Amino acid sequence: MYDLIIFQRDLLYAITGHEDPDGVAIKDVLEEVYKSEVNPRRLYTNLDTLVDKGLAEKREKDGRTNIYSLTERGKRKIKARREWEDQYVSEMLER
């Protein structure tokens, strides 16, 4: 995930936490975490980037709404990131 900006990584985590969320649900999650408004243009531009990178998939729910899910590649990236984080965090927590 070294090639992702932090916002894109957070988008992947937000998608992971919900079953096929739409953009509004993802936006709500991030606004709760960030405690500030997420610009819709920034949100959808970065979601499209994740789709283009093959980390997320976008499907049409109805004529106006898209839903998002992680691809297998996206899941592998999150798993690898978590393993990397855990090796450092777990050491810190054990002290």
C-alpha cells in the first residue's frame, strides 16, 4: 500500500467494514473518524483511483447509486498492511 495516500488507505478500510457500501455510507464512516466533512469530489475521485488500481470494485446498485467492495488484490494489500502494523504495534503494547 506504499503507493496509496492515507485517504485512499482509509477508504479501503471503510469499504472493508461494510458489506457493499455506497459512496454516502463510506463518506459517513470517514466523517465520523475524521470529525470533519469529506468533500464528495475528493471521495469519488479517490474511490475511482482505487478501482483503477484494481483494489476496489464498483458496481451499479440502481441507476444513480454505485456500491463498492474490495477485490482479492485489495484484501491482500490490507492483510499485508495489517501484518506489518501488528509487528510494531504488538511489540509496543507488550512493553
